[in-house]
Amino acid sequence: MRAHLARVDAVLVQAVIAAALSFAHLHDIAMAAGQDGWKAWAYPVSVDLLLVAAWRRLRSGEAIAAGWCWFVIALAASLGANVATAGLLDLDDVPAWLRILVAGWPAVAFLGGTLLAHSTPTTAVTAAEHGKDIEEHDQAGDAELSREEAPSPTVDVGAPPEPPAMPVPAALVEHARKVAAEHHTRTGTSIDTPTLRARLGVPAPMAEAIAAHLTPTGS
């Protein structure tokens, strides 16, 4: 645990030293380029904020190219100030191109910070929508497959429904038996349904119902 804290403390110390030196160098360059007063202090803050925004975008894993682009720009501004103040540049006689760079830096930093902090990466949104469409398509396919695999109820259309049995009075059945016996005695054959209907004077459905009652005994 102590070794871990020691490593963390060392990193923090190094970060504080680097930030302080870079901050001071950027301040000196801004002062030499004609940005005095509070404006000279705003330049190093602008560079550091752009570095932080670019680093956060790189850590998020989204829009890596844009993150690296603005990270390199901010790092070049910081390193350029460090190198320039190391005796390679006469701060009393700053060239015109450096004055132009310093004057235009706020607009560049604002553009980079806005693009990094407030732009929505389209890759993640497109991937999420594509994944949602695939999931919905899979669910619809599973539902359709379930409907296809479900056994459909079989309907027997070949056998017609049996008509309900017509009630026949017992007295009429008994009379029909006498008629059938008399017909059998006279002709030697069983009475058929049309003859039975004619003898009894009943409708065809009634005659068929009576004949059904006579079948077991009629001969």
C-alpha cells in the first residue's frame, strides 16, 4: 500500500512540476508577444484545458482521430513555449509569425474545445441503432418462427355432421311396426322408407326416423 502511494505521489509531483513550468513558459511567450496583464495568464489556461479535453476524448474511446489531432496541437503549443523560452528565442524581439500564432490561439482553442466537449460521436449512435434494429429483427423472426412451428388445429371437413335425431312418438312407432308387419306378411319383403312414408302419410325426415326405429325388428 505504501509503495502504491509512493508511486502515485511521484506521479502527482511530476504532473505539478510539468504543469507549473509549462504554465510559466506559456505566460512568458504571451507576454513577449504583446499579451500583457490577465491576457497573458489566460493563454496557459487555454492550452491546458484543450489538453484535458483531448485526453478525455482519447480515454472515452470515441473519435480517436479528433482526440489525437487536438491533443498534438495543444502539446505542440506547450512544448513550443518550453523550447522557445530555453534561450532559443529572443523574448525582447519576438518575430511577427509568433505574434500571429499567439493572437490566433484563443479562436483555435475555442474551436477545438467545442468540438471535443460538445460533439456527439456518430459511430456510437449508429452502432446502438444498428444493434437495436438487429435485436428487433431477431425478435420478430423468433415470433414468426414460433407461429410457424405451433401445431395448427386440424379440422375434419370430410365427415358431415350428423343431423340431430328427430323425436318420434312411441304410438307412431308402434303403428308403423304393425304396418311393416302387414306389408311383410303380404309381400314377403321388408317395407322400404318411401312405402312407409306413403302408408303413414308423414314427411320424409319423419319416415326416415321411424324406419331407424324399425330396423332392429323389421323383417
